[in-house]
Amino acid sequence: MSEQDRENEGGRVVLFLLLGLVVLFGAGYAAAYAVAGDNVPRGTTIAGVEVGGRSKEAAVAALERGLAERSTAPIPISVDDGTVDSVAIESVDPVAAGLSVDYPASVEAAGGGRSWAPDRLWDYFTGGDDLDPVVTVDDTAMTATVEEVVAAHERPAKNGDVAFDEGRVDVVDPRPGEQLDEGEVRSALEAAYLQDTPAELASVPTAPD
């Protein structure tokens, strides 16, 4: 066999080896896709609810069951790190405030659903993160709830005054008031949703006219 023939033979061997590796890789990739299916990556939890290794539909159902009570539980309110008084709002109904969990979107974000993407397959076999659910907010309902909370906890400032009565001067000292910031109230309610902690609010002083 000539040198040229040996080189050709060697080239064919290398080509066959490469083709074999490609076939093996493709078969392994297809097998990984088949095993992963539309399942959520193994070991994944959403807000502490186990959804890993389940199909998209089963994961959505499991998440709905797991968050059924927490998603509708009242959100306690704490103002200035103390107990609110009896005339103020002590808790908020999350449903009335327009807060809800988008269960399908939460599972989708966790990796549920079929895909040939390498990172999707990698996540399926090496996943295990605890993820936050996708929360939706009805702006109209949230705005109304925030305004109600702010109004309930507002203490108006008192203006000073001077009165004259038969030669006597009566002086009323001005008194600063307190109120809540609407933006902070909204952020605190959204942050406390599905958690075991209250919405922490801090009042800001208001000056008399």
C-alpha cells in the first residue's frame, strides 16, 4: 500500500469516527429531550412548593394547591414597627387589592415546557432552584386599597392659633401630623404577598400650614 493510500485510509477512519461521534451525540441529545419532555427541572420549587420533575400541567396544579391558602391570606400591616391602633386598617385582603399568582407563567418561568434549547435541557438535569412566583397586580384595585390604607393611618397636622377673650390671650400650639407614602405602601404590600411577614410601613411627618 502506497503512502497516499495509507493517508486516504487514515482519513476515512477519522471521518467515520467523527460521524460516529456526531451520531452518538445526536442520539444522546434526543434521549435527553425525550426524558425532559415538558417537565419542570428536577428539584425546582416555587415559593417553597415542589414542582420539579412534573409536567407543566401537573406543576401548575401542584402550585395552585400549594399556594391556595397563602394566596388569599390577609396581609398584616405594621406601621412604625408597632401595633396599629384600633381605628386603622390592620390587614389587607390581597384579592381585593388585586394581587394574584399567574400559575402557568410561574411554571413557564421555572422551565416547564418542551424545548430543544441546550440550556433548557441542562437546567432540567441540573436544576433545583427555589424561585419566586409570577405575581400580577390589578392597578385599579391596588390603587383603591393603597388610598384606603393611607387615609386610615393619616393623622392631619394641626395649625396654630391665637384667640383674644376679654383681655386674655389663648394660644394653640401647632402640631405636626403623620401620613404614609402611597408608593411605599404599594411596594410593601406587594413584597409581603405570599410571605409570613407583615407589610412594614413607616409614617412621614407633615407640617402644619
